[in-house]
Amino acid sequence: MPESNSTRSLRLGIAGPVGTGKSSLIATICRALSDELRLGVITNDIYTDEDARFLRSAGVLDPERIRAVETGACPHTAIRDDITVNLLAVEDLERDFALLDVVLIESGGDNLTATFSPALVDAQIFVLDVAGGGDVARKGGPGIARADLLVVNKTDLAPYVGVDVPTMVADARAARDGGEVLALSRTDAASVAELRAWVLRLLAAHRSGFHVPQDPGPMAPHFHADDDGGALHAHADGDHEHSHPGADRTHAH
Ligand SMILES: Nc1nc2c(ncn2[C@@H]2O[C@H](COP(=O)(O)OP(=O)(O)OP(=O)(O)O)[C@@H](O)[C@H]2O)c(=O)[nH]1
Ligand SMILES: [Mg+2]
């Protein structure tokens, strides 16, 4: 019998470009909610378990509740195209710590295009940061446009990188047709309280059965070279195509 959404944990994905603060945001959520909710974390890294180790050492959660998936390839594959390893990791965690309220799943840092499959997560946060430039929000893409929440992170750095946060947030809202945008800094308690409230609202909607997982949509077609000695692969699964034309690790997304 299929699991009812209201009886299993809320699975919340965190995606966004490299270094925008996904792991830190997970640490912030754990810090804000681990007293009242039973939490678990899955991280996806391409080659290492760096993110899981960072989160364990942050001391925000029992280290046993933080598990790493090493994707070994294009990071979006494991969160969108072939989600088996992630689903098994989530289900193992849910079984070992039954019951969990929320499982947070961090994607490998990618470019603007990676999104989670709605078969893996119930909802997803897409994270940008001010250091990536004030105009990033205008560039769009499925995560920016249609994730359940867009976070504009590290607002404390805005004065140093010449970004006007209200303008960046307004651009992001426009790119999302008015969808939710949160300006966040881990040093700004009010913004952390908003993030906490958003997660609790989502959890309540999930439990009541009113929350319907949305698919932000597929990533754009892209190409990347693998280190497989020059074999040429082209794989199209309806979502996107891969091409591996050579041994150098160039990416053209
Ligand atoms: N000033 C400031 N720095 C932050 C904030 N959040 C995260 N950082 C810093 O940004 C850097 C990247 O943060 P991470 O949380 O590792 O980013 P990430 O998106 O998980 O990175 P990858 O997993 O490598 O893609 C670290 O040096 C963090 O300390 C913030 O709110 N303000
Ligand atoms: Mg990380």
C-alpha cells in the first residue's frame, strides 16, 4: 500500500549553485528546530562526504542522523533522473530513526539548473546568495522560478559585494510570478525565524494532506565531458541530454 504523506516524514530538498550556503541553511534549520522536531539529513556530494562531515561537526544534530550519498557524477542525476540511491538513503534513515518529522536532502552544488524530482522530495528550497551577484535572480531557471521557496542567502554580505537586497528580492519575486522569496542570513535572527516558520507551515500542510509536491520542471539541455577516455554518450530521457565528447572535464551547461 502506498505510504500516506501524512504519516511519513516531510522530505525537503535544498538545491542551488555551489557555495550558496545549502549546508549552512540545513545547519540553521537543525539549530532552529531540532528541539521540537525529529530531523534527519542526507547530503549529496560528487566525490566526497564533505557536507555530511561539516554538518556532523557543526553539532546541530546527532551525527548518526546525518548520512552522505556520494553521487560520483553529474550531481543532478542522483536527485532527479536516477533517485534510487537517495530514496534508499531516506528510507533507511526513516526506518532507523522511526519516526522522523523532516528529512532534509542537500543536492550537490551545481549551476542554476538542478532540481529535485517530486518522486524524491515533497518540497524544495532553491538557494542563491548575494555574492553570486544581484542579477542572478533575473536569470531564471526551473529552481529559481518554481521551487517552493527561493532563498536569497548571505544578506549580511550585501554591502561588501554591492548588492541591493530589496532589488534582488523584487527581481526574484518577478521571476517567480510572486512566489515566496526569503532574504536570509544566519546572522539575522528575524530571517532565521521566518525560515523556521516556513518549514513549520509546510510540515503542517504536508501532515494535513493539503501540500501537493510540485515539479519545478526539467533542467535545460546540457553537455558535459566525462573522463572516460573519449567515448561519446548522448542520453536523452525526456528530461535532458548528456554528451561526453572527451577526456577533459569541461562543462557546457
Ligand atoms: N557571511 C555569510 N556566509 C555564509 C552564510 N551562509 C553560509 N555562508 C558561508 O558560505 C560558504 C559556503 O557555505 P556552504 O553552506 O558550505 O555552501 P553550500 O551551498 O553547501 O556549498 P556546496 O555544498 O559546496 O555547494 C561557507 O564559507 C559558509 O560559512 C551567511 O548567511 N552569511
Ligand atoms: Mg554543501
